[in-house]
Amino acid sequence: MVTARLSLLLCDNRPIMIAGALSATLLTVALLFEHIGGLVPCELCLTQRVPHYGIVGLALISMMSPHQQKTWRPVGTLLAATTAGVGLQHVGVEQGWWQGPKGCSSAVDASASLSDLTTSLLATPVVRCDEIAWSFLGISMAGWNMLISLGLALFLLWATLDLLGLMRTADDKEVG
């Protein structure tokens, strides 16, 4: 009974659609924290978002060609694992386990005067990757992204292995 319900999650392009919906939700929450909550993202925060954009794009592509599941699921798995890995790196920087990026970067107008550059630099907020801007239950946003993305990667890996027939037991193979 439970196996039948779980197998419904793995039908057609559902795994990628679930992944796309979850990634879109995570991106929406991050953008709300940024634009409404006023939390300016650091360099690693922005890097963590990139694979989620890829997963959302993959879900959109999957809607147009759902027959390519042998391609979409492994690619989604890699993207989710990538953002989980960046999340782990970010958590390590926040906890002081290792050093983060050397500095922040911004677009600098090389033709601007020295006083204009100084004014611009002084007006630019410095967002440090090693400072936790927000946490819930003692876990930072980077930590939540890492945990959720790791779960998503494992779900997509499971869906991929099932699609390839590698998760079926001998009983399932006889029935199916």
C-alpha cells in the first residue's frame, strides 16, 4: 500500500516537477527575505541559488518533453547535489570550519573619479559570508538550503534509480 503511494511520486515527470516546485519555493523565500526582509545576500548565498534556477528551468523543459526522464532526473540530481554542496561550504564558513571567499565583488566603473568610487564603496554594504544573518531552530538559511537540497538530491537519485529499474526487488520485477 505504501509502496503503491510512493510509486505515484515517481510516475512520468513528477519527480522533476516536484523538484522544480520545491526549488521555486526556496528561491521565492530567499527573494522575500532579500527584498522584503532586507537581508542582503552574500556571495555564497547567491551561488547557492544558481542550481535552483537550473532545476526550475529543467522542470519547465520537462513539461514540454516529459519523455526525456532518463536525462532530466540525473541532471536534477546533480543540480540539487551541487547546491547542497555549496550550502555545506557556506555552513562551514559560517561555523569557522574553513575560510570563505577572499572578498566581495561588485561592478566598478573604471572611468569614475576617485571621489565617486570612494562614495560608491562607502555606500555599498559589506555582506560577510561568515556571519549568520538569520537562523531558525539554530540552523542558518545556508544550513536549511543544504538540508533541503540534500533531501531533494536523494529523492531525485531514488527516482533516477527507480526509472532505470535499479530499485526494484525480485518480487517487483516478477509483478511488473
